Amino acid sequence: MPCPQGCPESLHELMKLCWKKDPDERPTFEYIQSFLEDYFTATEPQYQPGDNL
């Protein structure tokens, strides 16, 4: 399956894991939740305080 336009490669890899033919090779919901929490924490913009204080 090709990577959708604008989709980060790490999320594409997770998608491909979810489509494994053998269900035992697919990630658990707990793994997916942990992966996504870590991903969004790592990629969220850092807070930058304004100069107008």
C-alpha cells in the first residue's frame, strides 16, 4: 500500500503493521495508543511565549 500524500512515514509504517495478514503480527490496541501518544507528543509544536507580556 503506498503512503498517502502528506502522511508521515512513521504513521505509514504503523498502518502497514495493522494490515498484516497474520492477526498475531498486528499491533495491539494498547501498542497503537502508546505509539500515537508518543508520536503526537514528539511532534507537537513547542510553546513559545510571546514578547508582549
